Amino acid sequence: MSNYQVIVGNIGTVHEGNNPATARGVYDEYKQQSQSGYGRAAGEPVTMFKDGEPHVEYSPPGADA
């Protein structure tokens, strides 16, 4: 069974578990918060890891690559 983590730039790990659908839901929620420009996740990169490797990444416009 795979392990999933979601990490948000200035917040850190916001999710860790084995369910890919749950991890994707958390990723999508924080990505939306980053894009909205509101709250602690505003303008922050969001990454979902699968087994320690980046699986899905969002970098806000203007973020260093």
C-alpha cells in the first residue's frame, strides 16, 4: 500500500495517509486556497507525494522553480 503526503510551503505537512482519494482531496483544497490568495496557504506551493516522491505539484505564479 502506498503512502501519501501533502505538503504546503509555509505550513508543512497537512496530510499523511494511505488513501489516494483523500490525499488528492486535501491537495485540491490547499491548491484552491493557494490560488485564492486568502489564508495561510495563500500563494504557497502545494505538493502531493507518493511514497516519498513528488506525485502532483502546484507552484503559484511568480514562485521560484
